[in-house]
Amino acid sequence: MTVIDIGGGFRPSGAMRPAIHLIGLPTDVNSSFERGAAKGPAAIRAALVSDRGNSASESGLELGTDIDLVDCGDLPLTDLDVEGDDRAIAAAVARAPLPILLGGDHAITYPVVAALVARHGPLNILHFDAHPDLYADFEGNPRSHASPFARIFEGGHAKRLVQVGIRTLNRHCREQADKYGVEILPMADFHASHVPVLDGPLYISVDLDGIDPSEAPGVAHPEPGGLRLREVLAAIHRQTAPIVGADIVELNPARDIGDITAILAAKLVRELAARIALNHEGESR
Ligand code: MN
Ligand code: MN
């Protein structure tokens, strides 16, 4: 991996916070309908470093000065050997104390979580998505991007899974959710204050199609009636437990409009990095 710093070479000032590692996972081999998410990491990274925006998070912490965000670049994945790619993902996560992963399709969450569980034990997971991604398998592929949370439960990797933004629940996935004890917050009457404050170790997974297509059109499976980014941020910033990792997945730049979904994803990187840094120290900004 090539390691470069974001933020013009600035290093953190004041109290030393641990480095957060940004890792791109450019794979879409487990997408079911339309590929293109492999180009997500490059688009998010371009938006993150663009002078169109700046490095501030809403907490006041800034990337580069207050938060040491190290960009590890994209992992070279083959898309031909899924098990080999999963091993490469696990090895990269094992080298990064506090990783933020950029998908790629949502299938990447399974090897990422498995690698973090090896270090921390079973995780509480806060998952934003239009879809529950609980299929036993989808169209014959157990590693489908529609199945990562079924694999996670089979592996015993989740203590609690709280799903937010779900609005496509069919009978099979409802049965799977019941089987695994998944906590699904209904999209109807949703309010961020309904999202539980979870204990650590906490993992946060953001499928961009959880957000309404009017704000995040650049996804393969746009589903109307979704979350506002403002609600996602409120749910994230309610969390006080140590966050051991996070991902932002399913950006499909070919479907984006004026890069607005990439820009939204870059904002999520800043906000997740700030929340990880604050919770690591038990701060409450
Ligand atoms: Mn989805
Ligand atoms: Mn998903």
C-alpha cells in the first residue's frame, strides 16, 4: 500500500490522537444488479481532498490538524479470487488500528468485521441502509452484497445489529432478522433520537443507499423515502462508545449527479473520523 497523508502534511497538534487509517476497497464483484462501486474509493478520495470543501468536521475537529487521517490508498484486489481478496482485506484491517473502509460494494463489510472481531471480540454494529442485507444467499452467491450480515451472524461476530433506514424488507429477510435478533428501526416515523446509544466495541456501516436518492443518487439501488444525511449524522453523533472501525459503501460514480454523492460520502468520512477520535478519548463535543 502506498501511504500518503491527507491535509497538506499537517500533523495533529495538542493532545495526540491515534491515527485513523483510510483504506479503499475497489471491488464490486459481489454486486447483484449493476457493477460500478469499485470506482467509489477514488471518487470519495477526490472529493475529500478537493478545495471545493475544507477539512472541518461539525464537531470543530479538523482533518490534518486535530485528526491524523492517514490515507493508505486502495488495496489491490483481484475480483477473481474472492477468498484471496478477503484475506487481503483482513490483513489490511489487521495493520490499521482504527480503519475507515471505502467500498466497494457492501460485501466488504463481512471480511472487515471478521478481522476486527479477531482483535476486539464480537461487535455492536450500527448499520445504515435501504436494505437489510440478510439474504442467506442472493442469486446463488452467499458472498453477495445482499448477504454480508447473514455471514456476520453465522460467524458469531455481532452482539447487536441495529439497522436504520430499512424500507425494502421482504418475507425472507424478515425471517432472517427474527432468526438473528436484528433490531430494525422502521423508516416510517423515523427520528434519530430513536437510535439506541450502543455499547462498544462499536462498528458503523453506511450503505449510501440508506440515504434518500434526492441527496445520494449515485448508488446502484436507489430507494425512495430514505434518510436525510442530517438524520444519519445525528444518529452517529449520539454514539459515545469506542468505535473500532467504520465503512462507507456502494458509491457508484457512474450514477452520480455532479459528484454530490461523492461529496456527501467525503463529508461522512470527516464526521466519522471526528466521532472515532472523540469517542476514543471519551470527549463529548
Ligand atoms: Mn443498500
Ligand atoms: Mn447494503
